[in-house]
Amino acid sequence: MATLIKIRQVVQDSWQLLEPTADGALPTILPQGDVIVPLALWQRDREKLLARGGRLGVWLQSSEGPEAIADDLAQFEVIAVSFPKFTDGRGYSTARLLRDRYGYRGEIRAIGDVQRDQLLYLSRCGFDAFSLKEGRDPQAALSAFSDFSEAYQGAVGQPLPLFRRRFANAPDGMEWS
Amino acid sequence: MYIYDAIDQRLVDERVAQYRDQTRRFLAGELTEEEFKHLRLRNGLYIQRYAPMLRVAIPYGELASRQLRKLAHVARTYDRGYGHFSTRQNLQLNWPRLEDVPEILAELATVQMHAIQTSGNCVRNITTDHYAGIAPDEIVDPRIYCEILRQWSTFHPEFSYLPRKFKIAFNGAQMDRAAVRFHDIGLRAVRADDGAVGFRVLVGGGMGRTPILAPVIREFLPWQHLLTYVAAILRVYNRYGRRDNIWKARIKILVKDLTPERFRDEVEAEWVHLKDGPETLTIEELERVSTRFTQAAYERLPASDPGFEWQRQTNVAFARWVERNVAPHRMPGYAAVTLSLKKTGTPPGDATADQMDAVADLADRYSFGELRVTHEQNLLLPNVRQRDLYEVWGEARALGLATPNLGLLTNIISCPGGDFCSLANAKSIPVAEAIQRRFDDLDYLHDIGELDLNISGCMNSCGHHHAGHIGILGVDKQGAEFYQVSIGGNQGDDASIGKVIGPSVAQDEIPDVIEKLVKTYIERRDSEHERFIETVRRIGLEPFKEAIYGNPHQDSASSARQLAVA
């Protein structure tokens, strides 16, 4: 079983990621167990997938936005967002929208070209699970979450930017930190 | 000068530790070249033609004397004793060792400096008018907003892997001195009828392969909404900007493809969700950031100093320097002094470590320890008493920093070009030098009047050739270095993009070409008050083309051939 970083710990991953075949075709037989399916499969076999036993997740390619599943969020325990290259930053916005705008509370998992040095920003955008690129040591990557002890902007988990927290802590006036 | 608080300092220190570990992992083979590339770029480290190049951030061009001394120390200790001030108001070191960079960053952090986001596909150093805070025509001091936006964009979790680099410029004065129309986002301070401060928001300008003047996306954005509106722009860009082709990845292409109107609709639709949210700025935050800027302890002085006026009337060389390199100040009796880094024979924007130390001393003695870097690649003493100008001039001359050429042809903006940069098609520095040598006669130079000449070694346009009254672009013709000449570009309020006048020419022909352009202008200007750019606009390109390439209707073959047109 593969490993996963989940809420800043290394855990075993019970989910199976269902990928299209090499020619892009979707599988015809639906698998059992906990499975994360491509968006296109969800759109094609929605009823069959729901009728199946086992838990369900969906994964979005970097070009697929959260709008496509906005009405179905209650059906998914996991939403995986794919990073074809770690320089493709669209997934960061996808996760923020899922959390901030659509109120999704389940797992948001980063998959694909995911490496240590993205983890902090990803988590601040709402990702709470990370399937590292093959060959990377998840245990060694955990320190990435504490690379920085503070942040200027608001983000998922801390919607208040630093400047508002400074004043919240010192209601009479300025806090000279 | 903005002074860090404990949190600002901690973040910079943590960045040093993070980058030190990234370098260690790369040297230990735990990161591939490609993976490390994107990490080091976020810290301003390029691998150049001969060595790495480290770009140090000088946020909105403001520099304290102790910081400049530190830069001198770094240049001396880790480099070859000089640095290059860039058009983005940063400092580039051309010869650091990759292994030394963590140590350099640690040194910089001790004087509240860093190299964060000076490259990479993220929000870069925010630039502004180098007269910010001292200009007589100022509406608001843009540095406050620059600093607020600097903090907000530093380590932004959502906008650090954009399709391409992202450049923001602020202008706080009546006159645009920040080239806002050439930026990804340009923000111009405006005051509404009721006195409220806001910004005109321009999006999608830029140079490069597809030069575009940014269209206005919003006429008036109240200052409170600065961060949420910029977030909406960046989110639209992050989601929909092209990532399949590096030449089409800048936001200007998205704005152009969607049309500015549809782009604005997308931004406004996104902004509906962010507007009035927690990142809405507060007056308290505005005041907090303002009070962290040092204030010069100005004396009460008469508007005009008699000694200074006397010197100016009796010393022609001094008067000429004052006319070109000294600018008015909002405080009576003070002036802003440009120290020219454009001396003939020195690459434009370069300064030696010794010069940096000497300039830091000048700043301490004459300008409350404050300095600026201008986007025209000069240094500026922002707060000099009029009565000290004569002395400052003498000291600047001794340092080779008093070339009286601001606004003139030899104040050339130039990228480092093919001598250093691995992207360049052609060299820039020798071209700049050849032109400076040709126009070495100061009387002639002053007679020509205001003329911006900008040189870029390749289409990336680091030398802003599109915005030059005369622009020179290095191109590659079957492996040989050639130069394409354009005229009619301009920065500022009536910004325009230069037009190419004809086929590219060889390096040794450039001084002749420039001289012919200048001669044509002198012959055709309606008076000495009509500047080069105005003449070009009035009479068009044809007379200039004809001067270079001959009249196509008469004698098309001969003169064009003489120029060894490529």
C-alpha cells in the first residue's frame, strides 16, 4: 500500500486512484473499494458509481476547475487535484475555491508532481493530503510545513491576514512586534 | 526607508534557512537540476553564461546607506568587486558561487535585505517612481502601498506558480514616472472629487516579444480594496493564463485574447467574492506601515539658497549638471540629486564596491542616509540641501558619478547583454559604449536635448528598447549579432511603443545609424524646443528611414546595400 502525508503525518493510503488507459479511454468495469475516479468518469457513470459499495473520490486535472463538481461535493470523501508539473499552479486556486467558496470539508489531496518544497503553500491553500512524487521520502518532507512560522496573507485555516491579527491582539492600538 | 519589525525579520531569516537547505539538498544530489532551478529562481539565482547571477531585491528602489555598504561588502567578498543596477531597481551580482549564495543571503538579512521573488513565475519586486515621497506633484506616497503589496505578495501561497513572471508598478504622482502602462499591473494614484484616494488599475501591459500598452481595467479603485482586487486579477490569471507556450504566457496575452472588456468582467465577477473580505485594508494598517518608514528630519529652509544660485550663475559646468541631474523637492531648500552610472566606458548601471561605499558616505553626509535606485539605472540622493549641491557635485565628479546626462542620449538604459546573459542574442554594453563615445561632445549632446536611448540584447526587453525614443534590439541572424533599430517609443503619460525603421544592421554601423537619426531630427525639428520624440510623432518615420536606408523610390539599391543590410 502506498504512503500518503495526511494532516502532517505519514499514513498508509487506502484509496485507489483510477486513471484512464493510455489512449484516454475510461474503464468499463467499475472497481470495488475506495476509489478516486477521473472527473470524466464521474460525469459518465455517476449513478453506477453511487450505487457501488465503497467510498468515492474524484480527481481533477489541472485544467479542470471546481465549478464542474460544485453541486456534487457531498458525494466525495476525497477530491484529488493533479499537478502534471510542479510549476503548474492552477491547483492552488482550485483548492482555495473548494474550501473558501464551495465550503468543501473533505480531504483535498495533491497528486502528481508533488514535492517537499510545495507542501507549505499547498496546505495553506486547503490541501490536507499529499501523495508525493515517486521516490521521495515523505518522512523527510514533513519538516516543510514548518519552514515558515508566520505569513502575511490570509489563507485557508487562517483567513485573517497578519495585519488584522496584529490589531486583534492589541485592540487599543498598535502592536509593535 | 521602511524598517522591518520582528515578524518581517523572522520571515527573511527563515527564508535564508530554507534556501540553505535547498542548496544543500541540491549539492547532495537529492534535487535534480530542473527541480532546483525553480527553487533557486524564486531566490533570484540564475545560471548565466559564465557563472551564476544573483539578483538582490531593492523593494521599490529604496536603499539605506548601511544596505549599500553591505552590497559593496558582498560584491567585494563574494564577487568581483562590482554590481549592476537593473531597470527593475534591483542589484545584480554577476559572479557569485552557487555554494556561497546561502551565506550571501544571510549577510543581506542582517541589513533587512533579501533576494525573495526576484525571479521565477511569481510576483516580482514592485517598482515605483524614484521621486516617491519627495516629488512636488505627488498625490499619495506610493511607497506605503508598495510595502503593503510587497508583504502581501511575499510567499503568497496561491500565486507563487503563475503561468509567467508578474510585474507590478505604482505611481503616486501627477506625472507617470513608473512606466505603469508597460507592466502586468499598473496602479496610478488618483484622488476622487471628494478627496478619497484610489487607484486607476491598468492590466496587461508589457514589453518582450509582444509589446502592449496596458488598458485601463478600472478607473477608480478605493485604496481599501487594493489587495482583494489584485487577488482577483491574479486568480483569473492563475486559472486561465496560457501555460502551453512560454511566449504567450504573460497576462497581456490573456487580456488581449479575452479583450480587456471580457477580462474585466472576469475580474469583477471574481472580486464580488473577495470584496470587503478580511484582506480589505484598514486605516490602522495604512498608518502602521507609514510610521515604520523613517522620516527625514528636514530643516526649515528658504525656497532658494543664494550661495547655490551664485554658483549656478558663475559655473557653467555646475549649472549644466544642475539642469540635468538635479530635480525639485517638495520641501523648500531641498533637491534630489541623480548620481549617474552612465559614464562613458562603464557599462550602464554598473557600480564598483568602492563607488558604493563612497555613495553610502555621501548619503549619510548629505541625504539622511537615504538612497534610491532609479529604473533608468542610476542612483539618487533624495534629500540634499540646495546649499550642499555644489559640494556634492564636486564629490560626485571625483567619483565619476556626475556625468550631466540625465534625460539625454548618453543616459543609455541597457541590459547586461551577451557579455553576461545566456538569453541574449547580442551584446549590449559595447554598443552603448560606442554610442556614448560618438556623442562625447557635451555641447552637442545638450543641443540634441532630451532623448531616451534604450538597448536590449534580446526580445525579453530588459533594456526597455520598446519604450526608448530610440530603441536598439539585439537579434540573431544566422549566428551573427545584428541590431534592429526602432524610434518613437516613450515611457510616461503619453507612453508609446517604438516602431522598427527597417532591416537590422551590424554592430559597427550602429553609431552611424544613431548619428543619422539625430541629424535628421536636428534638420527637421521646428525649434530647439521640439524634442526628438515630438518630431518623430509630427513627421513620421519616413524621413528617418530615408536617412538610413535611402529613398526607396529613387535609388533603392545602392544606399541600402552600403549598409550591409542583413
